[in-house]
Amino acid sequence: MRDPDHSRRRIRLRGHHLSSHSLEHRLARIQQILALGLILLIATISVWISARTLERQETTFLFDSAIQMARSIAIERRDAPDLPTAAESALEENAPVGVYVRVLDAQNREMVSSPGQEAPHGHRREARAAFAGGGWVVVSMSDEPRRRAVLAIILALTVTALPLLLVVSASSRVIARRALRPLSRIASQAENTSWDGQVRRFGSAGDPAEIGALAGSFDRLLERLDEILRAERNFTQDAAHELRTPLTVLCGEIEYAVQDPSMPPHIRDGLDRALQQARAMSDLVEALLLLLQGSDPESKARGELAQPVNLSDLVRDLDREFRDVERQRAGDFDLSAEDEVLVRGHSTLLTSAIRNLLSNAFKFTAAGQRVRVRVFNGSGRGTVVVEDAGPGIASADRERVFDPFFRSAEARAGQEGFGLGLPILRRVARAHGGDVLVSSSSLGGARFELFIPTWLSPS
């Protein structure tokens, strides 16, 4: 159900700009982080396994080469017992490729080494094997080829991971948006739900279990709110109906008393004013009932809130009313109104709303302090601006003054009231599709701006 006092607030989920506070952004970021972590983990494991495999193959190759050379030297020594000669012959015939070979005697003295090769520098790995007749074959090789192979693997994995990360980054937003689509639908349903006497369900049969639980909670919450609003509506209607009878009796008794020809003129004037106020109160009760009924789309009274009303005429009538009551302050009141400011509305409700603004302006200003009223057309709406030279309203209280029963420190200190006038004023304005705003005035006090859609503007 749309709250009539907050009907101008909007939730924008579709087409919004993604921010760090967006759930969609966070879900996408989590997916990206998980994907990056998984890629790094797989790449690290792959590099580690590749390095260990190359190292093991390198060790196996060195040991095999050492054993092969030891066997070759042993065979050559059968024909040439001299160790250097046999070693050179074996190296010429069976020297393994890519390794450096040294032949040591039984005392570990180097006899022969790979011809035309230099011993590997830096990090290297060695393997040795003994041969018959005493001596050792030592084969060694640099680990630089293995390091280069590992670097090549890292480069290949990096080149492969970059486009994969781009694909994950793009797809994560799509996945997150699809996952949150039920929430967007529920938010849209909640925003577009209006009061029509029925409580609509937010859930859908295809929603995930978590979304279904959330939608069910919203449904139960709306049912409770619906019960509360119905109870409030019924109570207000009953109270207004109960006020009708005593107000009708009061007006009748005053009218009968005024007809007495023997009544002194000063008492007759007072009774005339009392009758005028009693009738205004009776009209206000009827208007409040109409306001309650008008918020129900099925009510026939709703159409009465869209009648042509001239705001300028209403304000001019109230001008005369306040000048009669506040005769000593007639010079403080400044009215500027266009000839015709035609709006959609209900004259009694709008009269009550504007009367409240003028009453507050006079209540919170002293004699000699100006009260300025302007009525004009503009931007498809009729506007009434009431400004005064009083103490004004603190910035922190400018929205709170529209809360029921709220009264500022200045109001509690020096003025009577219940704190209901301005809340009813805003409710009346928003029931007419308008609003009322408060700010500071150039006169030094408060500035209230009441605006209602004009009669010719779209509904």
C-alpha cells in the first residue's frame, strides 16, 4: 500500500548506476575475487607440479647418463686398460648431449672431462656413478633450461588467465543481476503497490527459497499494516461521525439564539462569529471524512477531490476573515494574488489548509511583523506562499513539524496547540497530488509553500 504522505519517494533499482554499496556490485566482486583466487591457485599448483616434474626428469636423466658413461668406460678399459685413454674413447662415442662429464680416478682426481665444453656456472645438479676398476663418472648440468621452461609455463598461464578474467568480470555482473532479479521485482511491486483494499502477494512460484521467505515476510507485514490502517480509518470515521450530531445541534442552537430580537448587538456579533466558526468546524469534519473516503479508489467521494477550485478566491476570503479577527494587525498583512489560480481539489479542505498556514503566521509573529501571502500559477500547478517575519523554524525541525503531535520549543513555550495542524495540512496537500514545503523566508521567519496541480494539468 502506498503511503499517501510519502508518495513522492521513489526506489530506483532498474537502470541504476552500480556503486560499491550495491548488492549486485558486491556479488559480482565476490565472484571475481573467487575466480581470481581459483585461477591463481590452479596456476600455482600447475607451476609447482611442472617444476617438480622437470626436476625429477632432470635428476633421472643425469643418473641414467652417469650409469651409461660408467658402463662405456668399463667396456673400453677391456681394450685399453689406461683410464684416460678409455675415458676419452667412451666420451667420443657415447657422450650424452647437454651434460658436462668428468671422469675421476679412485682418488677423486679428474682424469678426463667433456671435450670442448665448459663446466656449468651458477646453480647446477650433479649425479655420479662408479665404474669397474675404480673411479667415478660425474655428470652435471645447469638448471637454467629448467628455469626457462618454468618461466615459459608461467607466461603461458598468464596469457591464458587474462582473457579468462575479463570473461569472468563481464559474466559475473550478468549472473549477479539475474540472481537479484526477484529482489528487483519485489521492490518494483512494493513501489507500485497502491491502496485498493487488497493485499497483493510479492512472491512467485519460481523464486528461490530465500527470496520466497523474504516475500512471505513482506506479505505478512503488509497484512498487519492493512489491519492497522483499516482500524485507524474506522476509528477516525467513527469519531468524525460522532462529532456531526453535537456540531449540528450547536449550530442550530446558535442560529435560534441569534433570531432573538431583544439580544444586545455586541452579544449578537459574538454569536455570529461563534456560528461562523461552528459551521466551519462542521464543514471541516465533513471534509475530513471526505479525505478519508477519497483515499479509497472504490469510494465515490474520491471524485470530489478533483473539482475546480480558485485558490485566489479562497485566499481572498480568508484575507477578509483574518482582517476582521486581527483588525489591529491589518497593516501587517500583505496579499498578492493572481486573478484566477484554478486547481483540482476540494474547497473546504483547501480552505482549512490555507487557514492553518495563515493562523500559524499570525500566531508566531508580533504586531508590526509582516505576513506576506502570494498566490500564482507556474509549472502546471497553483502555489500559495505564506511568509512571515517571525522567529522561523530551525533547519533540524523543518520536516519534523509535519509529524503528528510534534511541537517545537518555541511553540511549546508561548503558543497553544496540539501539533496536528501542519500534519493535516501536508496530508491534504498530498491527497490533492501536491505537497507543502518549509524553508527560511527573506523576511527573516518561516516560508511555507503549498502547491496543487492546476485544473488543466495532467492528473
